[in-house]
Amino acid sequence: MQVESGKTPKTVLIIDDDAAIREVMQDVLELQGYRILTAGDGKEGFNLLCDTQPRPSVILLDMMMPGVNGWQFLDYQRSHPDLSQVPVIICSAYRESAKAVKPAAVIEKPIQLNKLLEAVKAFCA
């Protein structure tokens, strides 16, 4: 995806405590023309989500994080009507427990980059 001149790129918020995973996802998605925001835990991610205008097109969320984890982030996000509209793609090694929170999509770790790109593109079209 190349961003057309004059168009604002779609924003993706990545929330994952693993810096290496965040960096790889960021690099891959930036090469496709997306604007990327990153957070190392749910609290930082929620603050970015609240402060970003326009809102991100999609959130990539890890569930197992120290501090504010993915479940807590979802509770916060879903309790705010203007933020709950942003779709969440869960990125987790625990696919079945991730499905239980009814996300927009689930990408199993280790992440296959083609699946990451397909999922993000579906919400950023």
C-alpha cells in the first residue's frame, strides 16, 4: 500500500510489551505506508488511543503484559463509547483465550507477516 500524495496514512496502534515484536511489526507496516504508534503496555496504549486524532484505524494488542494487560486494556477501551469503535486484533500465543474476548480478529504468535498484513489491510481499506 503506497500512500497517495495528499492523503493521510491510516494509523495502527501496536500494544505489546516485547520491544522486538513491536519493532518488527512497526517496520513491516511502515513499509506498507501505515502510520504507527507503539506502546509497551495497556496503560500507555490507552493514553495514546485517547490522545490520537483521528483515532487509529486498528489496534494490534498483546494480551500477556506486565502492568496493564490486554484484558484490562479492553475493559477500559470498551467502556468508552468513542474509543470502543476502534477494532482490536489480538496478537497472542493463546489463540483460544484470545477468542473469548471477541476481538475483531486474532493473529497467533509467532506472527506470520502475511497474516499481519492481511488483517491490518482489512481494517484500513
